[in-house]
Amino acid sequence: YAPAYRELGQVYWRAGRLEQSKTNFKKYLDLTEGNIPAKTKYINSLFYAGDYDEVVKNVEEVLAVDQSRGYMNRLAGYSYYEKDNPDYEKAFQYMEKLFKTVDKESIIQKDHHYLARILMKKNQNYPKMVDELTSLKNQLDKEKSRLSTATAANKPKFAASVDELTKKVGTLENGVAAANKELDRGFAEYNKAFNFKRTDPNAPLSSLERSILSEMASNFYTYRRYDSAAKTWAKLIDPAKENNLADYMQVGRAYYNGEKYKTADSLFSAVIKKSPDYLPAYVYTARTYSRMDPDTKLGLAKPKFEKLLSVASKDSVKNESEMMEAMRYLGYYNMENGNYSKAKDYYNRMINLNSQNKENKIAGYNGLGSLETKAAGQEKTLEGKLGYLAKSAEAYEKIIAIDPANASAKSNLNWIREYQVSVKKGINPNEIKGIVTDKAGKPIAYASVRVKDTAAENLTNAKGEYKFEIPQDSEFLIISAKGYKSQEVAITKLRVYNVKLEQ
């Protein structure tokens, strides 16, 4: 008696015994010789039992003989999303069919929610694509600079490279634009799901609505729409909840990543006011001020990292990573601002913080190596330079003793050795010189010769001559003068760069 199995299937479904529900609906289907209503109930039981492959198979069988049952696309779309090996493209196609084949009143809240999720997953490579696009654009800019200064013999090679990179950038830009369009639609579907049953915008949020908002905010964050993530997470904060520090931090971090630093700082400050010992707030406050002063010229982050170090030092074992972050910044800050003694203190503290932590020691010795190298560059006497370089070499040797495979330390040590040899010969390997003239060969006085993306700069004298020390690993010189077109020159192993400027 077929109806008995149907009723049993319903009873088991209500009781949450989904496998038994599926078994009885299958028996019902067999006894009714596969009629469509019976198959529909069976498909529902398959879905709730998590048998998604069978759902897809049976939906396709139904739609093959009865296209009018467009609502069946719903469970196929859901199932392609939920499968162990999901196929988000097919899930999207079924959901598209659902929205096109059923009337608006037949669309349920879950349809919007699933479509939003599917579009998010379908474009999960978006952050990687954006990073790759940024990298390619940087490569393209460098190749264009090289092309502009290349010799006639090398121009074809650089031109071909520029053309190839331009095509790659164009292709990737189209991909990013398409992904953005689908993500926009996905977030619109989240909003439809959220507002589906809301008639009063001021009504308390249901558990489902909170879940949708939380998921939506997380995806805003993942797909780098930080301002929207922050505003969405803010809607979930319950002011009446006593322990909501993590919620405020979540909103603050979103604003921080979205470069809304003042807003982020206000949230972190509010957390510190509520809980003066809450270390994550001090960490992000310091990072925020570091972002606002990236070249450390204003010193905005210095007191914030000092405060972070003070708070973290109350438990140096538990807060080791936070202390390391603070000391790394303070060491660098003091080194860049010429306070080598203070910088050295911080780097030595890093080395001694945890005798068992090799990474701490390597970071500290790296700092000492950089500091001594910088001091060598500023020292005027050859003897003084050699003294600093010996200390720098010692620091890198200690890194290699800890980590024999450390390529960076080996490279730095080799460079120091070459520097030592050059100094002994009375040659500074980082010093460049040249003459800046106009097209007719007339010297240009007070022309600026600057290392790109750094503060290293020198002005030519009355004879158009310049000579100064450039930072290690510098890539380009920017030569400019009033009334002349600026010129960018690639830095090679040469130490003399004579440049002619055009008006």
C-alpha cells in the first residue's frame, strides 16, 4: 500500500531520521511506478539526507520529461553547492534557471541566500586575481621604465616584454571586472535574503538574520570590501552585551584594512578604555599609527609601540610575539632616525627574549646587521667603515650559524665582504656620480638626482656634477630640473651616470 510508505517517510522526516525517511519515500516511488509527485517527495528526502548526487540525478530525470516543474532547479542548485566536490558553476546555472522559470511569489528566502553563497564561492579566486593583477602592473611599469632608457639594441626585447605584459594585464582586468560584477550580485542577494521577512527595520534581529549578516560581513572582508564589512559587523554589536570587545575589534580591523585609520583608531581606543589590559587593541593601535606614518618621519607610531611593549611585557612568555613586533618596529624606528644605541638595545632584547626561539634571534641579528651596515655607510673614515662592517658580518654569520640555509643572510654577508674589499681599496660600492647636461652638452646646475621611492637625493653643482651614496638594491634614478623633462634611469653595476635632459 504505497500511501503508507509515503506517510512513514513523512513521519521519519519530521523525527529527523532522514535515512529511514529516504528509504520509505524510495519504496513509495517504486510502488507508484515513478510518478512525478512521488519522485518530488523522494528528491526532497534525498536532499535532507545529504545524498546530493542522487538529488541532481533525479532532478535531471524529472526535468527531462516535465520542464514545467522549474522549482526542481532549486534542490539541484542547492545540491551542487553542498556536495563534497561542489560545482559552483553548475549550482549557479540551476539557480539561474530557478529564478527564470518560477514566478516571483514562489522564490523563498533560502533561494536568495543560496544564490549569494554560490556567487561568493564561484569567485573565491578573486583576492588572488587582484594580487596577481597588482604584481603584473608593477612588472609592466618596470618594463616600461627599462624600455624608455634602453639602448637601441635592447629596445626590441623590452618592447616585446611590455606587449606581453600589457596583454596579460588586460585579460586579468577583464576577469577581475567580471568577478566584481558577480560579487556585487551576490551581496545584493544577501540583502534580499536578510530583508525577506523584515517589515520593521528597527525590529530585533532574528537568529537567521544575524547569521546572514555575519556571513555577509565575513564575505565583504574576504573580498576586500572592508568598509562594508565594518558597517555590517557593526550592526551585529549589542551595546547591552558586557563582553563585546572582540566585536568592536572586528569592526576596527575592517576599517584598518580599508585604510580608514582614524575610525579604526577610535574603535581600538574605545576597547582600551573599556579594558586597559586588552592586548589586541594595543597591537592594532600601534599598527594603525604605523600605517599613518609609513616612513616613520612623524614618529606617530613610536609611543604606541612603546605602550604595546610595556603592556605586553607583563607576561613575556604569553605575549612573546607582541613584544617582538613592538621591538622590531622600535629598533627600526631608532635606526632610521639615527639613534643607533637605542636601536641596538631593542635588537639585543629580541635576541635574548627567548633563548629557544631561533626566529627571534635571526630577526634580532638581522636588525644588528642592517644597523651596522647603515652606520658604515655614514662613517667618513675608511677605518671606521671597516669596524662597522666587521660587526655587520658578525651578525650575519650568527644567523648562518643558527640557520645554515638562510639565503638572505648569505647574500648579505657576501655583499658585506665585497664592501669590505672595496673599502680597503678606498672605493665605496654604493657611491654613484655623473654629470647632468642639456642636449647641447651644457651643464645644468641644481638639477635633482633622486633614487626612486626613497629620500636619497643630491643636487648638481655649477658644473652639473653630482656624487652621493645610494641605498643598497636601488633600482632607478629620477633626474629632474626646472624647465626640463624628467628622466628615469635604471641603476646597474655602473657607478657613473651621465644624463642629458631635454626641454
